[in-house]
Amino acid sequence: MNSYLKASCLKLTASIIMLLMSAPLAAPQGTVTISVGQQGQFSAASITPHFGSVKVEPYSGEEITEITRNLADGNEITSKRVMKVYRDSEGRFRSELTIFSGGAEDAANGSPASITINDPVAGVTYDLNPHEHTARKSVTRLFTPPPPIQAAGTVQQQFPPRPVSRRPKFESTTEPLGEMSIEGLEAHGSRNTITYPAGMFGNTLPVVRVREVWNSTTLQVPLLVKIDDPRMGNSVTRLINISLDEPPASLFEVPSDYTILEEMPVRTGDAKSPTENMQ
């Protein structure tokens, strides 16, 4: 297996983890926002791709995610993901992802499997492969479909009403947790509890998923996220070693010894302001 394929597998694993962490499995009416480079790794403190310069507070740090799953036979599976993150005051974002199937000892000596640079000012994303020294460039174009044109005097086509879904509905409650200091920054917390009824996705008993998030009031990114989900286990994500200094501009540029591979432009809907993914 070549290094690029290995990096792709690691990124796919990370995407599955963050997709499961960011939204309930059985919520067809909801939406899931996945970011830090539309085709790159997934960060708790990442931003939704937007267009143009957006002034934000710069920072850098390490995002550590540890996941523990307890099996029915008493066995335990643990995994760890380390992501270094950097954001400048213009909204540019860089993340360096490393995933470990072993313990914390392996994490200390790991090298990033992939690097993603999201540049909303230029409207591009670079997905870097540090093993092959290549960078896949994705250009994001703002695209808004035109409204349908209806000639004067014409009758708009009528469609039958959609059938009412008989799928069981889940219950969701959110409660505030107040404020506390995390890594020297003020954070406000909330706890979301979702109860899936029996039969929602083949389950014989109700399933309860609890998600606790503590967001920095200064940076507007999550500093701590705890998830307790019996389907996937327990996960804890922390943003540590935080610096509020402006990161070097070179971090948001492709190194000169990398080969840039052009990809087809990605068209999106209306541009949005930065929003944090892990909330």
C-alpha cells in the first residue's frame, strides 16, 4: 500500500469518527457541517468554508481526541487522534492530522498523515501529502442557482403532498452548564441529551446519547467536548497548548518543494460566515 493510500485511509477514518461525533445517526431532518478543508481532515475547532477575509481571533493549539469502546466480552478498544491547528486573523486555517490505534506512547512519536490548508481569502483548499510532497488544490466557487422563470399567465405545476413519515421521532433536550476556565480561557458549556426510542434503527430498547460542549467565548471554538454514546463508546476532545499569537504566514502556504495537483472547482451555495464544527 503506497503512502498516499495510507493517508487517504487515515483521513477516511477521521471523517467517520467526526461525522459520528458531530450529529445523531438518525436525524434525517438535520444537517451536518464538516469542515477544515472540504476534502481534508476534520477538526473540532474548524471553520465552515467561506469567501473573503473574515476577521477572527488568531490562535494555535493541539486538538486531542481519545475514544474508548467497551465490548460485550469485556474487551476494550482505544484510539487517539492528534491534530495541530492554526488559525490566523484573516480566517485561514491549517490542520495537521495524526491518528493512532495504540496508546499515548505512540502518539508522542507520530508524524502527520496529512495536512490541510483552508484559505477562504483566496477561495482555495490544499490537501497536502507530506510523504509524497504533493498538494491537491481545490478551488471553491460561489454558486447560487437562479430562481425558476415562470411566464406570465402560466399555471404552476401542482405536486401531491408528501406522505407523513411514520418513523419514530427522537427526543432532544439542551441545558446550559454555566461557565468555567479551561486552558486559561473563559468557556460556556451546554449539555445535549438525545433519546432514540426503540425501533429507531433496529434497537430493542431506547438509546441515550449525551454530548457536552464547552466553547471559548474569545475564540468561538470548542475547548472541550465529551460524548457518551453506547453505540460508539466514550470520546473526549480537548484543545490544549493554546497560543493566542498570530501564526506565521508560511504555515498557510504550500511549500516550494511540493507539486500542486489541480482539481475541478467545487461549487457551493450561498457563502456563510465562519461557524465552528464541533458544537
